[in-house]
Amino acid sequence: SSGINAEYGACGEKITNLTAVSVDNVEQALEDLERNLSSFWSSYSASVIVSLSNVVFPIFFEILGKLEFYKVQSTRITVTMFRSFAMKLLSVCIFLYLLYQETKPSGGLGEEWQNVDKYKYNCWENYIGAQLYQLCIIDFVVFCFALFFSEVFRNFLINHSKWFRDRIQQPEFNIPKEILDLCYKQMIIWSSLFFAPLMSCVAVVEIILIFYLKKTSALVNLRPPEKVVLNSSNSSMVNAVFLVSLIFIFVFLGRVVFSFTPSSQCGPFRELDSFTEPFDWMIDSSKEFKVYIYDNLQMTAVVVSAIVIVSLVIYYFRSLAASRQVTIKLLRHQIKVEHVDKQFLIAHIKSEITGKPVATPRNGRASSELSGTMTTDKKKKKMTLHRYANPRGAY
């Protein structure tokens, strides 16, 4: 019995030791997992937050616009578009500002930053480029998830469940949202031109994939919009959106180029004092060429010629736009007249089939006046069209 008790005691001690070792291993694994998750979140948190905000906030703004009860639908869409654009621009600017603050110690503080993080500071251009690559990839992953849940899975529920069909409407194709998403992609591409030039190729591939995914989803899961608000007449507003975003990105790039010192170990500008030093060296080494250009730019003939050329280009594009507007008006008038003619022919065909006389409409006089005055208006508009349709002939 004493031998059996000793064996039981030895087994119990082994079990206790194994349990302690397993508990220690579990705690160590949990600590490693927590450390890995914290490092992952610290590395990808900014990109994930920016990508998720560009998905969640437009939906919130759309709901908010419907709750505000605008009388005109175009006003609601314009306000929602402005809010979404401000949010996308703010998110990209905050992301770039965080990168600016993280790499700011490399902008001329000597050796204080050499021992902090060699990759981040000695190669800070690569660090910013890697962060922009990361944002591009995470944004594409978030887009795929959002496309699946907001369009594919939603359409599946509507088609296979009567409860969802009675409570959820099939989404329609949102043109302003797609324009703002394209503007957001353009901002990322513009931001990476200096730090990662090849990222433009990656972004082009991503945009092509997004286009075909959206096209397939729109044909299968979406319905066409009831009213198109953004058309050719709103191109100036769309161009203004792209221009504002381009200006903000160029402010960031200009600040970095003219205030930061190139990294000492990476990039084509290493071992230089500034990014503009090669251009300064080229200008200083060609003093005669510099003086020639400077003297010619001060001549009155050069300034006047530049003003005249710019004025002619502006006049050409204004004439081209005016000719297109006249063409649009003529086509609209032609459609109205053809509609009246078709109604007249249909009425006569019905009278021949039924044997009943054609009923004279009350506005027959107005329609005859329309057809009578059509020739005069047509002559005037053709003369105007001939005047504006070929602005090159005016030169």
C-alpha cells in the first residue's frame, strides 16, 4: 500500500507540474497574442480607420439627408455629396498629417533621431510610401467586404425572403458616391507620386478591378437611379471637387519637399541637403542660360504674346461650349417636333383602321403654330449653329 501511495503521489506531482507548465504556456501564448495584436493595430489602425470611415460615414450622411426632408431632391443630394467629400478630404488630410508628424524628426534635427527607429527615420520616404501602399490595399479589402454586404448579400435577402422584401428596398446606383470614391482614389495616387511612383500602377490595377466588380454588381444587384442629378451641366462642380483635393495634396507634398531633409540611406536624394539641390545646381551651372531666360521673361512682347495665346485658347473653348449648347437645343426641339408628328401619324393610322374621322385636338392651333414657327426658328438656330459650330473657321 505504501508503494501504491508513493506512485499516486508521484503521479499527482507530475500532473501538478504539467498543469503549471501548460498554464504558463497558455499565459505566454496569450501575452504573445496580445503583443502581436497591439503591434498589428498600431501599424494598421490609421489605414483601417480611414477605410472604414469612408464606408460608414457616407451611409450615415445619406440617412441624415433623408431625415432632413428637403423639398428638392437635388438639394439633398448636393448637401450629402458635400458632406461626404468633406469627410473623405478630412480623413486623407489627417492620415497625411499623422505621417508628417511621425517623420517630422527627420527634417533637420541632426543625430537626435538616429537611434529611435532607423527604418522610420533614416528611410522616412520609404516609410511614407509603405503606409500609402498599406492604405491602398486595406481600402480595397474594405471595399470588397462593403460591396458584398451592402449589395450582394442585401439583394440575396430581398430575392429569397418575403420579410426582407417588404421592409428593404433594392438599392439604386448612386452616381455622386461613385464620383467621390474615384476622387478619394485619386487623392491617394497623388499623395504617393513622390514617395512611391510605382504605386500608381498598383492603384490603376485596383481601380480596374473595382470598376468591373461595381459593373457586375450594378447590373445584377442594383436598380437605375430614378432621377439623374449629376449630368453634363454639373461637370464644373465635379471638376471643382477634384481641384480642391489636388490643391490639398500638393500643399502636403510642397511642405515635405521644401522643409524636409532627404534621408541619409534611402532614395535618389540621399546625401543631399535638400530635395531642390539638384535643380539649384543645374541652374547655377548654366548661368548664361538662366540670364537669357530671365531677361526674355521680362520683355513686354513675351508677356503680351502669352496673354494673347491664353485669350485665344479661352475663346476657342468658350465657342466650342456655345456650339454644343446650340446643338443640344436644336436636338431637343427636333425631338419635340418628331413627337408631335408621330402622334399625328398614329391618329391617322387609327382612323384608317377603325373608319372613324380624326378628332381635332383642342391645341391643334397651337401645334400648327408650332410647326409654322418651327421653320423660322430652325433658320435662326441653324445660322447660330453655323456661327458657333466651327470655331476654327473664325481664326
